[in-house]
Amino acid sequence: MPSITSSMSEQIQAARGRIAGIVKPTPLIRSETLDRILNAHVLLKPENLQKTGSFKIRGAYNRLMTLTAEQKLRGVVAASAGNHGQALAYAATRAGVTATIVMPTTAAIAKIDATRSYGQSVVLEGVDYQEARAAAVTMCAERSASFIDAYDDPEVIAGQGTVGMEIADEVTPDVVIVPVGGGGLIAGIAAALAIRAPGAEVIGVEAAGSPQLSASLAADAAASIGRPVDTIADGLATGRIGAIPFELMRGRVKRAVTVDDFEIGEAVLLMLERLKLLAEGAGAAALAGALKLKGKLKGKTVVLVVSGGNIDINLLDRIIGHGLVKVGRLFRVAVDLRDRPGELGKLVSAIAATGANVRAIDHDRTRRDVAIGGARVMLELETRGPAHIEAIREHLKRHGYVFVVPALG
């Protein structure tokens, strides 16, 4: 696809003009906290603050603006795990075009509701993005509608490429780290930076449960992972890299960093607590990748693309819980006591003496693995880190308490 590759910079520039006034440029944010953690000059590109909560509005609106009048009358169909669907629904409503968004049945409820709220139809089909996409393609054929691909479309990629243009307007980066699902965002950024900042290294971050970028780089061709996707970062869970994005990435993106759900959760928590930014799993993936590359980023100017912030509140609660456990801020422990007055009070007093705060407590005297006349107490404690947890363990042991199940901290 040499013509697509060679013309992409012009397409990105044209896209920038089309989306002006609809899509707001997001300014780079300096983070002294991340500077210190990564020992680098770190800037965030906060696309989570974009209208519809992600970068996807750029490509969706640009693609709609390239449709003919007849195509607009016939309507459009798209498949999405959430962000592309929200973006297209919003863009279609603004443009007066009828859109149907096919989403997998496993999509986050918050993203389904948000997509419907923009005034277009949502159909739930399939258990993942690829099954939803197949249903959407069939629907297009039946309706003679236009299929708006989430990433394997040159005009969608051109819209996403405006992110790279905006980065280059503000800084000449050494490294730009980008989350990767189908590849549209990283392809557009890489194409833009090839012209505006050719010395910048563009690194992709993929989810361990959907490692299509590393598979594609290894094969030197757009590849699918050949198994079901499994990650909390639904924006990265495409299971394959698009053919057009890969052609644009070839020679420009040479490294993939793979992060697991725990690493993604830790990055979500770090951004929320220290940077005051709410990112979804995909949105925090660039930070997770940067933390993994820490030693190789020293002294460099690094841009992290925060691709989106549309996170389900229930998932956020689980991420926070797992993240707190991982960094030693949450400790769960169970002990058996004699079931008589004062025993529970003694245990809580012993914990209080360590400076830990009891977040939750469960007192169960009816378990089959607890002796008659005894009770099992399970506690969830707020702690200050691994050293504090170890101090709590030692303090309770000295007071005669025995852990009856392995602590989850």
C-alpha cells in the first residue's frame, strides 16, 4: 500500500482542517511526579479529556466528513467495544447521519449507555470485538450502509494522526509511547511524526491478553493472536492489527511492550492518585509500558498518550482494590479466635497498635472448618506499604495470632 503510506501526511493535514472546531487540541501536561519516577522529562497527552472521553472522535468525525451525500443518506454502521462507538454516535448526530453501533455483549455498561446517550442505535452482538465486527459488516451489506472501521481505514487513521501533529507542535520528543489495539492511533502518530519529528522513537504498548502488536512485528505482517482476548483494557482487546495500520507502522514502530492487567491497574491507580487523571485501562497502558521501560528512558523527553478515560465504575473499584494490594496499601488477613467476649476487641486493639486502619471485618462462627466455640475473623486493613504489612504480621505473631489462610497482600 505505498500510495497510502506516501499520502498519509497530507491526509492528516486535511483531517486537521476538517475536525477543527469539533475536536479540541489537548495540551501536553508536564508531570514532575513521573519525571522523578522515570528519571526523564515526561509529558502526558490527555486524550481522556477529549469530547466522548477518548481520541476516537478525531478519526470518526474525519471519516464521516469524507462520505458522499448519498453515503450519508444511507447511514453508517460500526463495531466497537466502546470508545469508537461513542465517538461515531456523537459525530453522526452532529453531522445529521444515522448510525448503528454494534457492541459485544461483554462491553462495559457505562460505555453502552454513553453510546446510546449520543442519540444513535446500539445493537449488542458477539462476545468480543471481532464477533461484533462480523455482525456489523453483515448489517452493512443488508442496509447498503457504510462501514466505519475503528482502525483499518486511512481516513480514520488520518484523524488519529492529528494527535501526532499536536505533539510535534509543542515538543520534539525522543520517545512517544502509545497504547495499541487495532493500530490506528499508533499508525497515525507514527506517520505524523515521521514528517514532523523523524528522530522520535514510537513505542507501542499492548495488553498481555491481546498481544497482536508483538505478533505482527514478529511476523512482519498484520497478525491476529489466534485465541480469545482477555484483558481489562477493552480498548486494546481487538485481537488483531489492521492491515493498513501495519503498513504505516512498518519501519516506524519497531518495539512492542507487553503489560499485564495488574500492571495496567497499577498505572490507573498511579494516574488517579498522583496525577489526578482518570484513565481507562487502555488509557493508562502507555504509563504501564513506560514504568516497564524505566531504565531505557533515562534523561529522555517522553510523551505518554493517555488514549481514553471511559472506565466502568465497577471495574475501577476492582482496579483500585487490586492496585492497592499490589503496592502494599491493602492487606487482607484471617485468624481464628475463641468465641467469647473481648477476643475480637483484643485483636482489633493489636491491629490498632500497628497504625493500620480496619477497612472491613467479617466475623464468622458457623464455618465448617472452624471449631465449635471458635470464630474466624477476616480483616481488610489499610496499610502504608510492604514494610508496614510485614510489621503487622510480626506484631500479630508476637501476640499469639496465627494466620489460618494466606494473606492476599
